[in-house]
Amino acid sequence: MIDNTRKRKWDDTGNMQNTIDKQQKSNDNSLNEAIETNPYLAHLRKPEKLISGKTTAAQAEKIENGEINPFTGRHFTQKYKDILQKRRNLPVHAHRDKFLELVHNNQMILLVGETGSGKTTQIPQFLVYDEQPQDKGKMIACTQPRRVAAMSVAKRVADEMDVNIGEEVGYSIRFEDCTSPKTILKYMTDGMLLREAMTDPKLTRYSAIILDEAHERTLATDILMGLIKKIAKNRKDLKIIIMSATLDSEKFQKYFNDAPLLKVPGRTFPVEIYYSPEAERNYLDAAIRTVIQIHTCEEPGDILLFLTGEEEIEDACRRLRDENNSLMKASTEIGELRPIPLYSSLPPALQQKIFDDPPPPRGPGKQPGRKVIVSTNIAETSLTIDGIVYVIDPGFSKQKVYNPRIRIESLLVSPISKASAKQRAGRAGRTREGKCFRLYTEQSYIKDLNEQTYPEIMRSNLGSVVLQLKKLGIDDLVHFDFMDAPAPETLMRALELLNYLEALDDEGELTKTGEIMAEFPLDPQLCKMLIASSKYKCSEEVLSIVAMLSVPNVYIRPKDQKDRADEKRRQFEHDDGDHITLLKTFQAFKANHEDPNWCYNNYLNLRSLKSADNVRIQIENIMKRLRLDVVKSEDDKKFSSIRKSLTAGFFMQVAHLEKSGHYLTIKDNQVVFIHPSSCIMEKPEWVVYNEFVLTTKNYMRTITKIKGEWLLDIAPQYYDMSNFPQCEARRALERIIKKHKLSSSHRRK
DNA sequence: TTTAGTAAG
């Protein structure tokens, strides 16, 4: 078979005479010469060697343009060659030499590349050709904030490099390690790299680390930045590249010791911004009005409307459907307006609808229809939708806030930042020129919006983070080099929690228990509960409960079928409380062989349950590795053992029933109520709760009844009467102590 | 008598 491409190649490098001349030069070298020049012998060629850390774009491109894949020794495929041409058109390609020059002369560099610049796929490859990590037995890591991104980019880059995914190019995310000893380029979630740092504190297996999407400032990215900065001092051979879309470059440069900054333009279309002339009283009304205006007056093109939450989104969709019905009745010309909701808890099949084609015109020559996607800020970063031409931005989103004084994380509808507003507007310019309607005044944009959203580390409970940092060997948290330091009070709260859980001793040193706890990808309270369950011999059951507590709510309750859903849920309920209900639900799911129909009929979220199953397997493996007993409890003691384990982890989240009939939380005496979703109907004297939610009232959600004496037995360090405020709970506990002393002295007699 | 922005380990 004559292969056309090879034939052409022969003619191109052509020059048969030249080849023959060369072959005649020296008999000794003739074989080598032939291998070098004869394309039919190309597979015998040794790939041209690049010198690590000293390559130029031209040298690297020559190899990329060649016939043999330097990483596998195989012939490049036609598919590779096709993709290569497209890669060369990416904006980042024009900056390859500049990038290499910066990498050669600096340990750390910052790279800002707008959407469509190709930075996430190309920069790691530029580095692979330059670093030659395989010769050093090392890898290059590129982190992503999200699992899907790590996975899909890795697959794309494996194609681009003409290798099999999981071999030279791989990825590593929770539940899936798709790498091999051959791997030289590894995409991974930022959290995963942080996990690796716990066993390999200097990250010795990497010769270069790329932190991508740094502007998102996830908890893990922030910690990694501090950590890597520290590692860099002791590992001069480690290259570090911080990449992001829009980045507060001055702040980043200052933090990274004035590292040089490379800017790469993106490939997007201009978006025209329109502001409201005056402040809107009700942004939801204004948003719906704007949708209708666009639909009736503007050119074809889909709309993306940002709202704050599920309920608001469903409500807006309903109203838009009504509006559409009246419009269609009023005119036969106008196209259909089809609202599509989008938020994370929506079942995947419904999420897919955002990619459907817009509705067709209602007849020949009539106006086409239009999709309007009504979304949370999931569409701001996590999901990109092509075909959006109009964006409506009311300027709000739900954001997590943490109040260390009352130790509560809650969600609050808050104004977005300028960075967020720009990101939202950008969503209109992905396919062609677009428009963004901001439902606030320009004045308000300039004066009221913060430049950047507060990073997560400043808005979160840091229990887990502090445990991880301790495990990473960071002893002095107060002086750890955070880009933005969390509030001292937040750190104090975390240290206090870990001390009470006996993960840290009074000097703040990690204890043996703390070492074990840090191994689990769970909140400290859940870790403690698991460890205790081994002692109380019910770890099989507690494992399931922990897994169920670490996934999104499994109980589905559609607005129009509440009663039926509640009735179905009742079959799993147990008098001891909601934790046991979770256990029974999970057990029923397994007993029914994870059947999707069974889930559907019982109003259970299949996705959540499957994910609980995955978590459970992972946690069980960690327990076995740490030699913690995984045992099934004896039936007669089962539920009290489980409740004792719960108490061992959550003794700081206890409420006591007062004579008034209200619950007060322990020590800080907040009035709290049992969440209406709880299966507990009568009011037990003592309850532990999993979380505290602040809505119309202060609610405890997912609660279980316990006994006062357990608190004294299991957590004497917290229930120390010499350090306990006066209150009914204290008096109740003192009565228990007295009774116990009495009965034990009776026994002694 | 009623919540859930997003993501990660």
C-alpha cells in the first residue's frame, strides 16, 4: 500500500539525490543516515534530543512537526497532525518563545490568559517539551478546581500529544486515579494535590506545578499557593506557574515575590454593556421585563439570566411560561420563548436541556424561537453554554458566610463583585457579538460592587483546613503566608474545635488521633465519629451514616407531591432520629440493588445515593489501611452504640430542652428549633444535630436523641462543670453527676 | 411545620 502522506513527505524533504549523496559519504554511517532520511525507516530514528530547560519554540516545534512521537517512539497519527494545525492557531502559541524565556530565567511566573487563549491545554505541553520530565523521573502537575475539567482537559491533551489517556498524560481526581508509571503530565483537582502534599510534603514527584484558574481562589488553591511558595524556597529546581483568566495581577505579583507576568489575549467577541438608568426595586420583576423586551425587540440569539437559587429560578420560569403564552396568543408572528432552569441539584437529564436547539419558527417566514436559560452562578464558571448572545445580570448571588462568633456557616443573597459581573457579561460573547443588561446603575457598579469576591478561605469554617495544615507540618498558622489571611477568630475557633476533639493537644500539636483524622477526606467531627465507632463496634453502620452526611440531600420532595414523598420517607424513619433514618435509607438502597426505579418510586435521589456508596467505599478503605476495625454491630446494642459514636463527634452540637419547651444550644445558649423535616416528633431532653440552618428561625437539621450521661462520659473535656455557664443544661448535668456518685457509692457499700 | 450558591477531599 502506498501511503500518500508519506509519499508527499518524501517529495517535500524531497531531494532524492541529496539522500543518495549522503548515503555514499560514509559506509559506517550509512545505516544511520538511511534511518534519518528514509521515511520508511522513520520508526528506527532516535528522536531528536532537547536539552531540558533550554529549548526554544523552534526546536520544540520541529519535533512536534516530525514523524515520531518523542514520548512514545510511535509514528504520529494523522489525527495528531490535524489537531496540531488547530493548536498553532491558538493565541497562546504566538507567545511560546516568550513563555520559554520566562520559564528559563525564573522559578515562578504568572500567566493571564482570557477565555479561548488555549492556556490550559497548551502551556502544560510547552512545559513538557521544555522540561523533559521523563528524563528526571518526574511529572508535571496542572491543577483544576473541578473534577470534570481535570478529566476532560486531560483527555483532550492526550489526543493532542497522540498518547493514550492514563499513560503519558493522565488525571487524578477523587475516586479515580487515571495515571501510570509512564505519566509525565498529570491534570488533577487542586484538592487532590493538597492530599498528595500530606504524604510528600515537598512534592518531590513533580518538576513543575501549574496552578490553573487561580483567580477562582478556592480553598485548596489558596492553601496550595501558600504551600508552594514555601516549598519553592527549598526546591530551586521546581518550576511554578500560576495561571488564571482575569487576575488581580498586582496582588498576585506582590505575593509571588514580583514574579514576571505574561499576558495572552483571549478569543472572544465584544459585549456591549447596558445599565439600568435607576435602581430597580425588584430585580426579579425587572429581569422578567428585560427578557420579554429582548424577545420582542432584539435579533435572534439565546438569553442567559442569572438568579440566586432554585426556588427563585423555578418561579421565574413559571412566570416566563405565562408571559410566553400571552405573547403567542397576541401574535402569530412571534417565536416561542422557552425558559430552561439550570442549577446543580437538577437531575442530569434536565440539565442537558440547556444544550437543546432553540424552538423553531411557528411557520415559514416567521420569527425564530428563543431559549432563555435561567441559572444560578453555576453558569458563571462551571458550565459554558454556546449560543448565548444576551446576558441579564441582576447583580446578586448566594454566598457562603461564616460567623466565627456563633460558629455558623450560612448562605446569604449578596451583591456580586465587579470580577463576577465581568465574567457574567463575557458569557454573551462566546459565539458572536453580544449584549449584557445589568439591572443596576453604572454608578452602583462603580461605587457599590467590590473588585473581587472575597476568597472562600475568608468565608468558611476552617476546621478541616487547619487539620490539613497541621498535617502538612505548618505549626505556626498565624504566620502562615496566606494571600488573604482568614480572620484570627476563625482560626481560633478551628483550633478550639480540634482541641476538644482531641486532634490537637493543649500545645496545638497534632495528636495520634489527629494524625488519623487527617487521613480522611471528611470534616473533623465526622472523622471523630468514625474513629469512635470502631471502639463502640458499629463502624459498618456509622460508615454508611457518614457517607450519607457527606453527599447532597437524598430525599426528593417535589412541590406538588409533598405528601406522597413524605409518606414514602416514613418507611425509613426511626424513633432515635434522623441519622438512623439515613442509615435505613442507605441500607434499603443497597437491599434493592441500587435500582433506579426503586429510587424514583421512593422519591430518592439516585445520584446522591450512588455518590454516598462511592464515599463509603473510599472511607472504608482508608479505615482498613489505618487498621481501624470495620465491624457490624450486635443487634441489641446497635442503636445506642451508633448514637454514642455520634456523640463522640458532635458533642459540641448539642441542644437541651428547657422547661419552657424550647431548645437551647449548649454553652452559647442560642434558641433553636427542630427542623420540620426531622422525623423526631416528641421532644427528647438532649439532642445532637448535624447542622444549624438559619432561615425563618434557627433550625437544627438532622438530629438524634442522646442521653445526658453520655456527654459526661464521652466528652468530659467539654462537659467540665468548672468551665460551664450557669443554665438549665448545667443543672441537669449536675443532677446526673450527683446521681452517678450516689449510685456508685451505694455499689461500693 | 420548610431549606440548598458552587465546588472539593
